[in-house]
Amino acid sequence: MISQHDHCRFPQTVGLALGVLGECFGEFTHEIAFDVGERSVVIGVQEHGVGVRNTSRVFGHLCIGNTQQLAPHFDRANAGVVGAQRHNFSVRLMMLQLAALDACSSVAEVTNEAERARIQQRVVRVLVGGQIIGAAALGASVTVGAFVIQDILGAQTPLGGLASATVTMGTAFMSQVLSRLMLKHGRRVGLQSGYLLAATGGVVAAVGVEKLSLVWFIGGLFLFGSGQASNLLARYAATDLALPNERSRAMSRVVFASTFGAVFGPLLVSPAQWAGERWFSLATYTGPWLAASIFLLLAAINTAVRLHPDPLLVAGATATVPQTRGVIGALRVTVRSADGRLALMAMVISQATMVAVMTMTPVHLKLHGHETVSPYVVSLHIAGMFAFSPLVGRYADRSGRVNAIFVGAVLLVAAGALSAVSGDGHIVLFPSLWLLGIGWNFGLIGGSSLLVESAVDSDRVRVQGVADLLMSFCGGIAGFASGFVRRAIGFHLLSFSALVLASVLVVYLVVGAPRLRPTVASLIGRR
């Protein structure tokens, strides 16, 4: 039975989505009040209809038609139908919750631009904090992953890329899992779940280092990939409430935040090793994994406590029944349009090229006596990946996503060429890995922004998940194969192979897609 003014917790941001669409008629015969963040929403049943009243200071009242019009919404919620002529309005509380939420999602929108902008600014600030902490954890661990594999299997093992490949495979798998969580429960639940799983993975990997167990270490690395999945998916969260012509800039702010953590993360490897050995008598490479787990736990707490309201819930995407189901369905939607195909190609090629060269660079340096230089080369590479993100985002918004992808492909070709001619020294690898990072940044931001625009709202979250799945999966394959390729033909021919792969994207843009072909005028911002 629904009594007047029944109360329950309804943890959705419905109130933020209610615009001033009309005056509700009469008094409610029955009401249910829901606490929504800092606001209160009252859903009431009248003899003539069902209405929703938002008691916030911003949004007024909303009338959602009569009970006959609401019948389909109750059907979709599997909560029964309230007939237009029925006089007994006693329905179960959960029925009314689900139906009212579905009804609101079909007609409501945020009409106050200042409120939308305020929420967007808060969301980006929270995401930035999580990126800094998460990137520090990931940057510290990626530096020593290949070294642990060599300690377990031997310095000359062809499986040197197994660590990076396992992390990226975990990222690929968890991208899809976390996307499904986000579609049902919002960005906050998905992001914090990824960080928590990654923190657990870091502890498991540390046990593997101590026991010199490949099984434990690989299992931990797979879970650890959840942190990278959360960091990558966070860039989409920044676009949920962004205006169309500001999406690349919003995304770039989150990607840029990774600079601070990712650059200094590898520099924390030595202190973490020292602390682990001196204070806890741990193996050399155990300390960095435990430190990474602590950072990832902090990232999860930041997301759980501060990401309110949830941007995906405010945007209404979780209340929309998706038109595509499953990985294959989302992939078909992605490649259906020329923009979707190009976006997916740019993200996959940029990731695979970057991972293949970056994974083997520390191994190449160690084999030639430059192990102490490796953290600095990796730091410069990661700076290239993230530090120029605001400029890249601005360029993509001004000159177009396609032009950003083209610039990124050219830079990846240049990076591969420099690595291929670097010889046994380390000097040329500094500019090479730096350009590799910048090229990846252009490809990621340009491709991701184009992907967002190529899908309709009801498909967007699933399309994002499948794109990140393929991007990370192909990156994992490249990382795993890079060890065998380096051992078989050498680091320099591996770099040349990456050059060829990046060239495919350049050729496709110039020759294979005339409608998308960049021009000199558009590349310099004259459109």
C-alpha cells in the first residue's frame, strides 16, 4: 500500500533531469518522496494522472500526463499497469518507482544551462583527481613488469612483453564489463569497481613477485588491468554532459591529468623498492606493486565519495533501453558509418603501435646496459602521451577529429622511424618515445571524440565499451608479440613494423576515404 508521503531512498539523479514542462493539476491523493542527492522529488498519484514534483530551488514542477499515457512505462518496468479509470491507486512502492523513473527519462531534460555547466565542472574535477592517482599507480608498475618476467623466466626470455600484454588484455576484458556496469548503474559504480579490482590485482601481483610464481603474477596483472580500463573510460565520462563542440576539450582535460601521475609514477619505483627491501624485507620489485595498490585504493575512494551527481545518470543514458545488445551488435553499429570505422581504426592502430614499441624499449635498454635510463625514457614517453592533451583537444575541436587523427598517424610514423635507426644507444630513444606518446594522444582523443559523435545516445555507452575492448585487446596482442618479434628480428625491425602499421592509417585517410581526407587548410585550422 502507498500511504501519503511514504519515503524511501532512491539513489538516482532524477531531480537534476526535471525541467519546467508544465503545471501539475490538483493535489496528489498519494505521494512518495524520494531523496535525490541534495534535492527531494515527490512522485504522486492523482485520480486524473501521475505527476512528479521536484522540490529543488532550480527546477519547478513537472506533469507527466495521465495514467493511460503512462501505461507503457509501467509495462516496460514490469511493474503492471495503472488504468485510467481505476479508482484504487494502491500499487506497490517499487512499481511506482520504476515506472516513474522510466517515464521521467523519456521526457525530461536539464533545461538550466548554468546547472549543467556546474555539474560538468564538478564531474571533470573529480575525474581529474582519479586520473592523477590512477596514472601514478599504472606508471610505476609498467616500468618493472618486464623485469619481473625476466627474473622469473630468465633475461633472454621471448616473453618479456607478457606483463604489458596481460595488463592490456585485462583492460580489454574489463572495459566491456565496466561499461555494462555503467549502463545499468552509472559511471561512479563502474569506475570505482575498476579501481578496487586493480588494487586487489596489485596485491596478487606482489605475492607473485615474492613467490617467483608466474601464475600468481599473471593473475594479478590481469586484475590490475581494471585500473587502466577505469582510467580510459573516465575520458568518456567527461563528455556525458559536455556540449558537442567542447567534447574533445573536456576529454583532453581528463587525459592531461594523467600527466602528473604518469610522469612521476615511474620515478617512484626506486623509493618503493628501497622501502620494500629496507622496511619489510621484500623482494626488489614487490614494493612498487604494493604502492600501486595503495594509489588505486585512493582513486576508488575519490570516485565513490566525490562523483556526485553521476554524469551518466544526469544525462539519462542509463534509463534508455539500448538498441544494441552484446559485443557483436555494438561492433556492427560502430562500423556501420565511415566515422565509426575511422574512429575505431585510429584508436586500435594508435594503441597497438604505441604498446609494441613502448613495451620493448625498457628491455632493449637493459640488454645494452642502459637500465638506469629506462625510467626517464618511459617518463618522457608518458609525458608525450598526456602533457599536450589540452592543446590536442583544442585542435580537435577547432580543426576537426579527422585532422587530429591524421596528425597523430604522421607522428607515429616519425616515432617508428627514429626508433628503427636508434642503434644500441639511448639518446635517440628520448625523442622517439616522446613523439610516440604525442602521436598516440592525437589518435586517442581524435578517435574517441569521433566515436562519441558517430553513435546515438542509446548506443553510446556500449559502443564506447566495445571500442575500448578492441583497442586494448589489439594492444595486448601487440605487447605479447613484441617480445617474440624483438628476439627474432631485433628491436629496430620491431620499430619498423610499427612504422608500417601507422602508415596504414595515413594511407587510408589520404587514399581510402575521400570524404574524410584532410586538407592543408583544415590541418592548420582554416575550415
